[in-house]
Amino acid sequence: MAKNKLNERGWEKLLSEIDKGNVVPILGNELLKIKINGQEQPFYEYIVKSLCEIIDIEYVPGLDFEQLTCQSCMLKWREIDSDPYYETYKLIKETDFDVSPSVSKLLDIDKFKLVLTTTFDNICTKSFEKKWGIGNFKRLSYEKRTNGQDIETLNQPILYHMFGKASNESHSYVLTEDDLLEFLHFWLNDNYKPKKISNILREKYLLIIGCNYPNWLFRFFLHSMKFSTQSTPKSKIGMIAESNMDSDLIAYLSRLDAQMYIPAEEFINELAERWVQYKIDNPDELLSEYKDVFISYASEDEHSASLVAETFRKLGVTVWFDKRALEPADEYLKVIKKNIEKSKAFVPILSKHVMTPERRFFKREWTWGIEQSEWINPSPYIFPITIDDINIQNELIPVKFSSLQKVDFFKSDFEDNVKKIIRSIRR
């Protein structure tokens, strides 16, 4: 089947609606990949293989949760006095999974403050923790036969498990198609559905990525999320990015004016690239999102700088941390300069990589940071952080930096010192 792609007009529409906050992502299991012994494999495949080992049956490609809950397999579960729901919950609880690169890349788009997932795992949670910091977002879950956990406000990021999250109670989350049908039945019932989230799903454009349901089930899923008795077939559908869509499903979605893109991960990669360019081309639309702390670093130090940024976020502080491989365009320079001026703290990351006479972009940020510190003097504004044994008294380091007390990233009291910085800027 030929690949479906967005045309330029479609991308322009999607990026504009994302920027307005009118798009809600719904993430499926295709985006969940983990590494086992250095080899990447789908997360659900790993769970199925592990369950096969528990009940001592041979795994064959294509085996899924449906087969593991068939009558013959359930006899094996009874023999060990367990069930696939409990064992799946144990696997997730006892294994420290990494973040999902695809989910993390999607979350780099700050406009996605509400993200729904059809999965039961904690991998999306890891990506949220990396992006927003522990304690700076809510993780909610729908519970059938209740009105679920509904949202109150969107004043902080929310990760919402549409079909339950893994627990030790059988059928409390979706493993099989039968489970999914039961959950969708409750989503359609006005007495049980989470009303605020349901209203948001009807009013916003949906960005459905990597769910990969069969044709008939996808239609039922979409109807449950999008339509009410007052809805029309032309309600906002938005964007569907899947790797497995047959021609009948494509024809159905086309009739609903839904945009389609195949495959899912390729879509996320292109979306991330286009969003960066969109921010460059539309700088004024970024100026309403000023951050508390501006982190300036040499591109070679991106990994260490990201860990510094994560520490600030974990402690409840917003951070401007601009990932870039190239020199910013002129319009985007204005955005960066404005965000330095609006920040409460300027944090230069100092390492041997900044010890260069070359003209580098971080030096321009240094100049803007020093200028801003002079405007707000005597309030503390610049807080240098070192990530190696650099000599900050070197002539290549501005006197403004070397005259200040530095914070060493690799010392045991680093987090305590970050807390001191936060207290200082909150006075």
C-alpha cells in the first residue's frame, strides 16, 4: 500500500492548530519500544514473551494477549494460581524501563498539556517525568463502572490512561479486545464517562498515533471518543498516524475528512522537525511562554545540560532549554534574547568546550545574560554551573562569571545548591 503523507497545506493546518492548543494526542502501543540485551523490541511483544515463559508455552511471532487468555491458556494460569493481568502488573512494577524516544520527542512540543494513552504501562510516565519533572504533572486513569478520574483543570500537564493502568486486579485495564469493548461501552455511557475529558475530545482535534486497531475496532474506538448524539460525521477528527491501515479504513477516515500519515514513528520524526521550523518562522507566538530559568550551553554539552535542566524541573521550576544543532535564524534570535530578558535566572553551563576563542552562539547568550544582570543589579541573576574541572578564572571566561560562586554539577550537594538558587530567585 502506498504511503499516505500530509501535503504542505495539511502540515500548515496541523501546526497552527497545535500552536493554538486545539490538538489532543492519543498514543498507542506502537510507540512503546524497549531495549533488551541491547536489542530494541516492541514493549507489548516483550510482555507477551514474558507471560509465555511464566506458563511455559512456546512464543511464536504474532502471539498476543488474546491467545494468552484463551481457554487452554487460562487452565495453565489456574495451575500456577495466577492470571495474565496480575503477572503483567508485576512485570511492569519490577522492571525499570527507559523512556520512549518517540513519546519524548512528541513531548518536546510544549503545547501538548493533555496527552491520552490507550496503553496500561508506565513508559509514557517516564517520558513525562523527563519532560516536566516528578510531581509537576498528573497521571490519571479511567476506571470502568465509575465516572473514572476526570480532570479538574489544565493548569498542569496531564497524562491520562483511557483504558486503565496496570494493576493486580483482573480486567481492571485493557489487555484484550474484549476488555477494550467493555471499556468503550462505559465510555459511551453518560453515567460513567469522564464528562470533562469527553467534552474536550469532541471539541478538539485528535492526533491518534500508533494504536493500530483492526478496521472495525478503530471505527468503534473513534465513535466512542468523538461522537455524541449531537455529533455529525464532520466533527473534528484531526490526524491519524498508524502503520497498519487497510484500504477500507482509509476510505472510511477519508469520508470523515481525517488526515492520515503512514507510518507512525516517521510521522513523529517529521512533526518534530517541522515544529522546530515552525517556531523559527513564528517567533511571536512563543513569547507568551517565558520560563523561570534560562540555561545556556555549548552544543557538545547538551546531555549534561539536559540533566541540569531536569533537576530544575524536578524541583518545580520552568526551564528554557533550547535543543539545537545549528545556529538559530535571525527571527529566532529575538525569541532567545527576549526569553533571557524575561527569565529570573541565567545559568551558563561551563566546561572545557566553552574554552574557545571561536565565535560561538552561547557567547552571544552570555552577552545578553550579562546585560540583563546589569539591569536588575543587585539582585542575583547569573548562576554558573560547571560540569568538569574547568578553570573558571581563565581569560576566556567572562569576569562576571568567574567572580561568582560556581555550582559543581558532580558534587553530592548539587541538588541542595540548585534549591538555594531557586530560593534566591523566588525572593
